[in-house]
Amino acid sequence: MKVKTKRPVLHNGEIKTEFTTNEQHARELETKGLIDKAPAKAGEEKPSDEKPASKPRARNGG
């Protein structure tokens, strides 16, 4: 999978901002904050940033 880093990193002895890596390494880079969210596999849904709207709760008089 191809990833693009937020800042230059040393990869295979070269300073790069784009390179090909495996899925586990991409998740590690994401955890460290070096890349944006790793691209989802084909067929997987991307998680939505939107939260479901919550209904206002009625107050019990008091």
C-alpha cells in the first residue's frame, strides 16, 4: 500500500514523503502520527466522522 507522510522520514536509507509499505507498518505510522488515516481496504467502508444526532432528553419535573 502507498502512504504519504506528513513530514519527511527515513525509509530504506532514503528520505521520502511517499513510499510503499505493508498494512501493519502503515497502522504503526498512523499511531505515531506520521501519516493521516491509513487507506481502507477495497470493500471496507470508511468510518464516518459524523456522530448520530442524539435526541434531547425530557426532564423529569423537579
